[in-house]
Amino acid sequence: MAATTNANTYKLNHTMIRVKDLEKSLKFYTEVFGMKLIDQWVFEENQFSLSFLAFDGASALHHGVERSKREGILELTHNFGTEKEEGPIYVNGNNDPHRGFGHICFSVDNIESACAYLESKDVAFKKKLSDGKMKNIAFALDPDNYWIELISQDEKQSAAHTENFRFNHTMVRVKDPQASLAFYEKLGMKLIDKSDHPNGQFTLYFLAYPSDQTRHNREGILELTHNWGTEKQEGAVYHNGNDGETKGYGHICISVDNIQAACTQFEQKGLPFKKKLTDGRMKDIAFLLDPDNYWVEVIEQK
């Protein structure tokens, strides 16, 4: 019998970003935000390392779950020696001509308390709660200037506790929402929320795999931001973070129950590959390309 695959078991496993100074980034995410280093791979021959971080306290959604079977993981890729270079190394995806990736988002149990706590830790902000018209969200900045959106969970505590924080979503900008929605739906993701913003001329689409958690309380969400009219432009509109000399954001990763069967199914659905299982030395991972050329890694659940 041919191997089968069930998209209801898939997870939006992790988001990868490149970091200049690994020690500084690990300290930021673990000591300030309370994430835990749950796995680390060091490739001395190729001069890089991969560090996997997640919220993993006793109240965490995926506390103690095996890495490939959980959601809400942040992968930090460090190329040896970048910490010795002068100035910024990577782009955060929010400035032309490298706009594409927007931010990661953590949901917190009390946003006012969380922001006050972060300020006490000397965390820099792109947007404080008091800035602009939207008084219910903030944006912190990590050591590489990546944006971290902060939103409130549905239930509120009297004060913020980092053990209750969750890695809620990852945002990327898309040129044509219909093409992007069709692509991610072929990966088994579902549209769980949508919000139109006529004043700003943009729409937000939130996609995820099945869960009984409400949107603000869960992990593993992909946010697609569509700025109206980009679908009418010629050629590529956004930078995927991997092409050319200027890099930053790397990819999202989905984990599947059977990678051979899943990749066969993706190929039958006409989805383009950056790397098939048979390409290169690593035969246990694949990379797809979405309509905006963002990379989507595929791994198997262990």
C-alpha cells in the first residue's frame, strides 16, 4: 500500500531568521522573553549553527512536546564570524528595496504590564502602545532590528508573566492574496481570520492548521499582509530574504506525518520546489517556493 499523509496532523513548526551575534540574540530571547533553547545543531565543517527556541514553561501550549511535533519555534541561524563584522549584517524585511518579511508576533497575558517589563529591560521599541492610532499593539526590536509584534491574549492577568507568552504568528507581505491563499491551502492550512483596513488600503489574512485554541491564544499562525493594488504590478514585489547578497528572514517550516507522501502530494498539486528530497546531501528535508518566492521548509515529525 502506498504511503499516505493527513494534513490535519501538520504543524507550522518554526520560523527561521539569521542573526549576527548568536550570544546576544540567545540572551535577548531567553533572558528577556523567557524562551527556552530546546535544540541546537552546530555544523563546524560548514561554519554555521542552528538554535531552536520556544516558550516551554509548565503552562506553555507545547511544553515538553518533541521538537518536530510542536508549533511556535523560532530558529536562529548564525554564520560563524558575523558577530565580528561592523554594523548591521541582516535586513529586517521592512524597508525598501528588501521589503517582504514583516515580523514575528508574541501574544502576552497583559500587554501594558509586558511592555513596562520590556522597557525595564532596556528593550528598544519600534512602536510603543502610546504611539499612533492603534493603542492595543506594540512592536519591540530584537538585536538585529527584527520587529516583534506584541498583542493581548483573550484572557488577561493583572500582570504579565513570560511563562504565559506565546509565539503567535509570523507575518509576510504578499503580492496576490488569491494566489497565496491557494498555495497555503494546498499545504492544508485554513483561513481562520481576515481583517480589511480601508483607511490603510490593506488586508490581513490569518492561516493555520486545525486547533481548538482561539487566534490570540494559539501558536503556529501565518499572517499574510496584502497592500491593495500590488497584484496589478509587474514582476516580483517583495524580497524573500534569501536571494542576492542581502539576507535576513529565511523561511517558515511545516512538519508533516510522512514526508515522502506529503512531497509526492505537493508535487501532484503542482507546487514548485526549491529543493526536492532527492536533491543535495540532506535527503530528509525539502523546500517549497510560495507565489512570492518565500521558502517553505518541509520536515517529518519524529
